[in-house]
Amino acid sequence: MANRTEPRLAATTEPAWLRWLLTLAAIALIAFVVLLPLAVVIVEAAAEGWQAYVAAIADGETRSAIGLTLLVATLCVPANVVFGVATAWAITKFRFPGKQLLLTFIDLPFSVSPVVAGLVFVLIFGAQGWFGPWLREHEIKIIFATPGIVLATFFVTFPFVARELIPLMQQQGQDQEEAAASLGAGGWQVFWRVTFPNVRWALLYGVLLCNARAMGEFGAVSVVSGHIRGLTNTLPLQVEILHNEFNTAAAFSVASLLTLLALVTLGLKLWLERRHGHELARTARSH
């Protein structure tokens, strides 16, 4: 029988002009929705010159907003690391009642509006809230103060670390941990020498996303902060205030700091995705 070469099937059946049209439409949409606003922020921030830009950043209220933003991120990110690692460990390594419910609660901030989350904290810790009279009696202030901002930010950011770790730890299974335990390793030894090296890139990726969200959160923080100048305004709130006062150059100057954070986050995200992909490939081969 004569050998005949089977025709190779095309990956797609759409005509070339349609693929090009869809590609150009996607590029145009990205340029209009992402690149154009980014360019506007940069251009407007530099519109009045370098001295005006530095003056806007060096303003006392802006420096206070920068300090508060860094403080909130410094408090929330480590707390999310502890929560995320502990939760991912419990969900992937143990069986217990309510496991699926815990997974649902982890995704709650993704489905609840940040404004609603902020309002919930006001109803709980506000002056007329559930614990309001007790807090007032003991001179403890949460709402319209830094503790409320930290609580609101922690709520909207706590899924990021856990959601990066859980799929990877589920894929890796428990074989390596069980082997280490059978050789006499304790719980901490198993975690630090077996589990942590396998998830360190995913953990760093989750920390990166968590930090970016903590610094850029607006909705929940806006509700609980009270917009007290120089005290409870984070960078996003400071941008809103400057814009409402028609101080356009200063508003875009402060916004450029958040834009820079977004660009740095994007660059690190791409780098970590490459490293994370290599880690997944090595893990799959080892299993």
C-alpha cells in the first residue's frame, strides 16, 4: 500500500483576516483602556514641571498619606502571609468538618463590594454600632482611625496569599511531607525543609499581589477613614481629595506614585510567573 501523507489540520478554522481583526481589536481595546490612561497620568503629572511635581509629593498631607499607606501595607501583608499559609496548610493537608465552608469564606472578599465591607465595619465598630458604646467608654477608636483602615484593608486582601498557595499545594500532594515525617522529621522541620521550598515562589507572588491591593484599596478604606486630612487619608484618598479641589497637577503627581507601584508590580509579576512556571514544571517531574 502506498504511503500517503495525512493532511495536517489547522489549529483554527477561522480565516486569516478574522484572526487579524480580532487581534487588532484586542490591541486597540488594551491601548484605549490601559495604555491611554497610563499615558495621561504620566503626562499630566509632568505638565507643570519637575519642581511642581516634587512640591506635590513633598506636601505635608501627601507625605502623611504615603506614611499611612506604607503602615497599613506593613501591617496587613505579614498578617495575610500568616493567615494564608496556615489556611492553605490546613485545607490541603487535613480533613475536617467545615472545610468547604472555609474555602467559601476565603473567596468572600472577591464577591462582596469593598464599600459594603467598609460599611459592615462601621456598623460593628462605629459610634452607633454593636461595640460602639463599649469602645467609647474605654476610649478606643477604630472607625475614622488607623485600626479601622487596617481592618478594612486586611478584609479585602486576605484571599490573595491563600488563593495562590492552595492550588499549588493541592497539586503537590502530601507524598514528600509523609516521607519526611516517616524519617522522623517534626512538624516545623517538614514545613521549612519540604513544604516551604516548594511553595516559596507562589507565596512571594501572593505577597506581591496582596501588597499592591493593600496600597491601592479605595472603597472600603474610604468608608472607614472619615477622610481626615493628614491623619486617615491613604494615597488613593489623597488623590480623590486633590482632584475634587481641582488641583489637577498635584492629583496626577500623587497618582503617578500608585502608577509606578502598578508598573513595578506588573514587572515583578511577569518575572515571578516565569519562575513559578519553572517551579511547577520541576514539581510535576519530581512527582
